[in-house]
Amino acid sequence: MSKNILRLGFFFLILLLMANSIKAEEKNVLGEVEQLMNELKEKGISEDELRAIKKPVTEMLKMGVKREDLRNTIVELSKRDIKGKEFRNVINSMNDLVKGGEDPKVVGSIVSQTVHQAQAEGLKGEELAKRVHEAIRKRKMEKEAMRKELKKQERKTKGGFEKKGPRGPKNK
């Protein structure tokens, strides 16, 4: 009986340590969020825009996006006159793509390349934001198509070989 109590106590100790670890990690992310918000404010991002993007920014940081990468992408969008609703929509789209399993570096690259290409075409503000949003949407569709194809392939190979129809009588 004492072994069971000892095991139970050990189990609860592990749970307590895990809970503390999660709280510490969350505090760390919240600190990262506040630091990022302060850096963005220093770069000229308005309070309204910061409030609008805080939730997706927090989610991306929780998923492992580096603060510096996120800051650089957000500042680049702001410098290109992407403001207000379009700004918020682009950041939300980035978050959706990261939540969907896309590598954050790839997301940043998609945004950066699209911004540079669209700007070379003379697009600004709302038109530029639409182009970035469309590039992110296109990548989401590509990822979904790849997932569906992978599932299809898994179903085909799950049982080893696909079952064929009944064989005719054996010729002896």
C-alpha cells in the first residue's frame, strides 16, 4: 500500500511540475508579446493597430514564431502603407497559415516576396494588402491540397495492398 501512495504522490508531483512549467512558458510568451508591442510602437505602429493584432501575434509567438521575425514582417507591412483593416487581415491570415502547420519562416518569406513583387508593380496600401492576403490564401489552399493527397495516399497504403475482386477458379 505504501508503494501505491508513493507512486500516487510521485504522479502528482510530476503534474505539479508540468503545470508550473506551462505557467512559466506562458509568462515568457506574454513577456515576449509586451516586448514586441513596445518595439512596434517605437517603430510607429498605432495603438489601434497594436490592439487589433495582439491576439494573432500572441498566438504566433506561442507557436514558436521568433519575435524578431514577426517584428520585421509587421514593420515591413506598416512601411508599405498597409493600415487598418487590411493590416489586421494580413496578420490574421499569417496566423491562420502558421496555425495550419506552415513553417513561420516560409510565412515570412511569402509575405516579404509578395510585398516586394507587388511594390515593384507599383501597388500600395489596400491593393498591396490584397496581394499579400491572396498569396497567403493561395498557400493555404496548396497546403490543404497536399494534406488531402497525403491522406489519400495513406488510405491506399494503410492495408498494404488494395483489395482486388474475387479470383476465378484455379486451373489445375
